[in-house]
Amino acid sequence: MKSKLHTSAALVMKKTAIVKKSMKKIKTLFLFILVLCFASCSGSEKREDPFELQILGNWNCNYRRSFIIMSLKANGNWESQVRQHGHFSEVVQKKGSQKGKWKLSDKNKYFEIIVESGDEIETGWKPGNSYEYLITLVSDEKFILTKEDSGAEMEWIKPRPKKSGSAGVDSDLIYEQEVEMEPLIINLKKRTPYSKERFICVSLSFIKNLNTPVKTNEPAPVFPLHPSFREELLFYFSSLEYNEINKFTKVREHLKKIEKIAKPYFKGELKEIKLNNIIVAGTRGSLEEFLIQYPQQMARFGMVPPQTSN
């Protein structure tokens, strides 16, 4: 009897030891997961400080005979393009470019620019060096940096779109680009197998900011839309039922969701989505009404594009 009790006690102690060991492993694993979560959260590049948000974006600076366009990005990177002034203050040829990192210090008192690569330009910024400035003014229109040792100032101006024919350098530059997507024509999801077949026909354009503005007489850089982006939109629209998109107020809500889908493909440069045309078609006549505007899509639906007369 004593032998059996001794054996039972030993088994209980052994099981207790195994449980404690398992709990220790679980605890260690849990702590490891917490550390990973903390690291991933602390490593994010989101900037919520109103001061930092105010200085993000494009800034222009006239420096001696150069016109500098600098773009400060939310991930801490910056890029610049330098153009040379010609006669009568016209901005002419591209002179060079630079890129690197930027950061704020001493409670937003100082602005540091770190030049990682690029050309040597008139500002004196050289690749491989960093430069610290005292921030003397920040507003929606101006960003003034001062060298404490010399008192030299660099005045940066936020570019504003101007009407054609207005005076100034900005009127010769384009800061935005419209990227139009081929029209989407998708079957809406049926509530039941007996529900009426309906299509959504939509034409969208995406307005993106240009990292480096271009002159009005220069072609904007080509921005091809990623095929996966189109596939995501096709999947999104095909998951909708008619009653989810049959009013324009509902369409606006879907455009907000599409903007979230689009942002990663535009690398933070998406400004807005422009709805060119939308029809929820329940008849062939409605579908033809949409397709007649896009002859290249008509063949897909067994329709003959209108012939142009000679």
C-alpha cells in the first residue's frame, strides 16, 4: 500500500513539474509576442505631431541663381531637384538632385538635413554630410531656416496652384498628375440566384502629387497602375449588392474605402480620387449608354464600336 502511495505521489510531483515547465514556456512565449508587438508598433512611421504634419510636402526655394524644389516625406526621407534660373527669372534646365533623411530635435526647435546622395549644389549641401538649422518660422505658406553661426536664412515657400497667365515661377510648374484607369465593368453580387443581373460601370481617375514638379511644356513621368490594384478593385466591386451602391451617398462611402485600397500603390502620393462616370446598369440599354463612351471596351460585350465616317 505504501509503495502505491509513494508511486502516486511521485507521479503527481512529476506532472506538477511538467505543468510548471509548460507554464514557464507559455509565459516566455507570451512575453516574446508582447515584445514583438511593441517593436512593430514603436517602429511605425506614422507622424501625428501637428508641427511635423505642417512641414510635410513640397517646398520651393530661390537660392542665388537656382530654384530648389524639396519634398519632405512622412517616413523621414526627402528629395530635391535643382533648376537653374535663366534670363528674366525663368526656370530653365535641371541642374541636379539630392536625397536623404530629415529630422527635428530639441522640441521642434532645430531641423536637420542629412544628405545621403546626389549632386553638389549651390546650397553647399554635400553628399555624406548633415546640416542643422534653427527653425525661425513655420506657417502654411513659409518655412524659414537659419544657420545659427552665420545668420544666413533659407526661405522655403509652399507651392500653390496658380491660374494660367499669373505671374511668378509657380505658374510654369505642374505639381499634380491625373492617372486615369481603364473603365471597370463588373457583375454585382446577386442576393439570390433569381435576383436580376446588374452591372456596375465605373470610370475613375487618381490625382497624385508629383515628387518633383515639371514645367507645363514637359511631359509628366509615366505612372503605370499596378495590375494587382485593378484586380483588388474588381474583387471589391463584385462583392457588392445592388442595394449597397444604388445611391450616390453610398457611392461616396465606397470611394473612401477605395482610397484606402489605393494608398499603398501610390506610395503616399495619392491626393484624391476623381469619379468620372458611374452607372449601375440593369438593362442592356444602360450598359450600352456607358460603353458607347469607351469603344475599346465594347467588343468584350459583343458590341460593335461606332464607325467613323471618312
